[in-house]
Amino acid sequence: MGGHNRRTATQAYSPDASLVLIGFFGAGKRTLGVIASVALRRSFIHYDSYFAKKVGSTPHAYLKTHGSARYRETEYDITKEILTKHRSGCIIVGIGAMGGQRLKTLLEEFARSYPVVHVRRDRADIQRLLEEQFELPFRTGNGFYESCSNYDFYNVTQHTDSADTVSPYWRLKETASSFKRFLFGLYGIKMSRLHSNDPLTSAYTYMVQVPPAWMESSDMNPEELESGADAINLAVRLDIENTLEDLSRKVAMIWKHSRAPVIFDVKLNPRNNDLYQYFTLLEAGLRISPDFMTIDLGLSDELIERTKVTEGLEEGVLDGVLDAVLDGLQEGERDEDKDDAVAMDVTTAGDEVATTGDEVVAGEPIPIQSVGREMVSDYEVN
């Protein structure tokens, strides 16, 4: 999961900072770019059109006529011009198709101050475009896009069958809704919660916990995610392998099927106390830009302060959760208050099993109800 731009995945951006979308051909960057342009009221710049206007031919025609070495030089110059002249008020898509070290360095430099999003798609869709030569180009391209980006968005494929009555228009609306949630989190734009209470202000909170393994199960029923909960908790465990691609896809799937905010919750437990892996997963969560994230209050004060990674980030991907935890600690909510802060009832379908702060590792979504306090996490910290 390493190798991507670590320094900027959580910084606060200017409200008009330009956004760059990169990824494989066919990942849906153009469509997402148009959605972002409308949602954020930005100018839309597509590399192919910009290239054609500058040199008088398409990138493909230029490459065929002048060869790859000449094309790479021209590609670098035009990309540099785009990123230099259009640093505010724009959505930029289509750059980085040929890759290369110079272009990688250029994008990495841009990503230190501006959001660069790696748009992912189902591997099967990308494989159909790359045909028989897939694994090496996919690994190489994936590594390139991860290393020079600071955010990830998984563009979930809209599968259809003969019995499907959902129109393409409504499928596009679903994609637009998910991507706007991602963008608003990235820029710290408040979203109105028309279908869910704010889980940090309600006196009584209802949350559905979703183990990642359930989302891989053939028994997964996405309708269970839209259960009227105030939040959806994606419970990420250290003892299960989690790739950035998988986590990005799972958050995107939840966004697609539920309007409730998503809590990205990495689990520390006595059986696996690998802090390096823990913070690596937190970093992955920051790249995905969920609605909320949690931290373990059992960490030292120094580590908790390190988790509050960006000064001035008040309404971004960490919206409320980390600040609320830290403010509570500063106001005296220390160890003696932790049990009360996370007390909750846990029930599974058909059974009534009450617990107080116990970790839950069931294989299906579990409704969790916090009792009388704002819910910060679904397990007790020691």
C-alpha cells in the first residue's frame, strides 16, 4: 500500500484549488470530470483537447507520426503548461497516459499542494481494454498512478442484465451522488443530511457495522445497507489483508447503496497491535476521503496528536471525529470516562445480544445503537 504521495493526502486545500483526475483509459475520468465540473462549478480541461489545440493533432496521431520519444517531450511540456497555468478553478483529466519518470515527478510536485485523484475501476473492465497483455501494464500503471496521487476514488461498474429496469440516467445519478460525496469530503464542503441524522450531534445514534468480509460474500444484500441507520461503520481489521484498491472499492460500494455517512474504523486489538500497519490503514482511509474516521483512544497522547495530521483542517475528511475525540480528552474525558463514551447495545437479526463495548466480528452487517452518548467508536479501548 506504500509508494503513494504521503505528504499531502490529508492537507486542507484552497476552496478553488484545481483537481486532477488520473487513471487507466476507460476508468471513467471524463465522466467524473464533468460531474465534478458541474458540482464544483469549475472549468473542465481535457488533456486530449488541450493537446490538439496546441499542436494541431490528437495525441494518438502525433505519437504515430513523430514516435514515442518526441511525443513524451511534447506531452511533458503540455502537461507542465496545464498544471502551471490552471492551478485554480479547474477540473483536469486525461494527463499521464504515457507515464514516465519526468511526468511522475511533475505530478508528484503538483500533488504537494493540490488534490490529485487516482480513479480506479474494476480490474475486469480494465483487462478488457488492455486485452491479453494485462498484468504487467496494470501493475506498472497502478504503481505510477498511486505514487503521484494523494486520493483514491473507486468508480464502481454499473452491471446490467436483461431483467434490469434501471435507466442509464439513474445509474449516472448514482455515480454522481457518490463522487460528489467524495469531492465534498476532499474540499471540506458540508453536505446536508436529508436522510440521516448527524451521528455526532444526536443524543441517540443507530449505526450499522459492515465487516469487509461480508462485502465479499456471495450472500451480500446491498439493500441491508439502506436500513435507516445514522451511519455505516466499515470495520477494518489488522489481521485481514487490506489493499488500498479493496478498501476504496468497499467505501464506494457503501456510498452507492446508502445515503448515510461512512465511518472508516480501523481496529486495534490485543492480538494484533501493529502500529505501523494501523497508521498505514489510517493513511489509506485518508486517501479514500470517507465521511468520518476513528482513532483508538488507547494510543499515547503523542500518537493521537500525530493522527491530527493537518493544522487547520476543520471540515474535511476528518470532519468532526478526530477533533471531537481530542477536544474531549483536553476537557478531561480521560480513561475513567471511556467506558461510558462507547457503551452500546448490539443486536443481530433474530437475536438480542447485549454487550458493552465488546468487539464484534460477525459475518454480516450488525445494527449498533449507542446509549445516551455521541458515538465515537464501536469497541472499547483500554
